[in-house]
Amino acid sequence: MERTHYTYFRSSAAYRVRIAMNLKGLEAKHTFVHLTRGGGEQFGEAYRALNPQALVPTLCDSGVRVSQSLAIMEYLDEVYPEAPLLPPLPADRAFVRQLSLGIACDIHPLNNLRVLKYLTGTLDVTEAQKSQWISHWIALGLEAVEAQLAQRKQGGVFCFGDTPTMADCCLVPQVFSAQRFNVDLSSCPTVLSVFDACEALPAFAAAHPSRQPDAE
């Protein structure tokens, strides 16, 4: 079986998929798409033919091509059900999806590379203004995650219970990004506790950006 993951070490979305594959014990050939070199390798004709959005990750799995990290994780969960990323009950799956979508769709896009480049390039904002933008949206989003975790505490150490789910795959890269940009997360103790519990697991540690072959 041939499985190829088009990735970039610092991409939050690719980071999610690396965690998910590690949790499931799935191996893949990692093909590195440098998002800044030469204006961005993702904009090259060959990669655009693979993924018209010119984003990472893209997963090619025995002839099946999937982009968008959440779609990839749900695909992996359906095709490779061992070590499930979603709990069995519909209401619980909805909660995990709710957290995952809140991070992947409402927080991450606002501090994504292409958005930040547009801010400093086209809109000509200063580095200080860019940092303020990043801090505002990440803190606002993770404070909402903090509240949701507190409202529906399952008694476990992860986002839902004692087993990592898709929500944890999304949370860890976003907290890493917050730390990278020096965002104050003192108002999010539960988020940080979950982050620490995840980071203690080999599947998460091996997916860390600093441990990727293309890390700068």
C-alpha cells in the first residue's frame, strides 16, 4: 500500500495529520512542500495539480486523494478504524467535531501564513500590529475552547476522556502556534493541561515540528 503525505514541518494542519497517523500507527512517505522557499512551493504547477487550493496537507492513499486536515482525519478514521479519533456516541462525536472545527476553522485561519503575509504585504501593517492581531484571535479562540472543556468535563486528561481524539490533534498544533507567537494563555489552564498530557505521548512528540526532517 502506497501512502504519501504532502507536508510542511510548521504547518498546523499538516501537524494535525501527523499526530493522527501516529496515533493510528500508520506510516507514510512524507513529501515536503516548503511554504516560503522560492515564493512558496505550494504554488508550483505540479502541486497545484495535486491540490488546487495550494495548501498542505494532502494525503494520497492507494489512489485516493484527500486534502483539508479534518477531512483527512475522518477519512483515516473510517478506513483504518483502529485507535479511533472519534468517540462512539453521536453526541460525543459532535462535541469532538465542535472543538476540532472551532480550532481548525475559526482560530487557525486567522494566523495562517497566507493571511499574515497579506496583512504585512498588501495591507502594510507593522510587525507590532501583526503580533497584536495574532494574539487577539488565538487568545479569543482558545478561551472559548477552555470554556467548552470546562462545561463538558469528562473526567479525563484529554479533550474528551482518557483517550486522544481528533480534538487533541487540532488543539496541540494551535497551542504550539500560540507559544511560538508568545500568546499569553494564562486564562486557559485546562487547555494547557490537555496540551501537556498530549505532549507526553510518543505519537504527539514524534509529530512535533522540530522533529521533522524538513525542520529549519
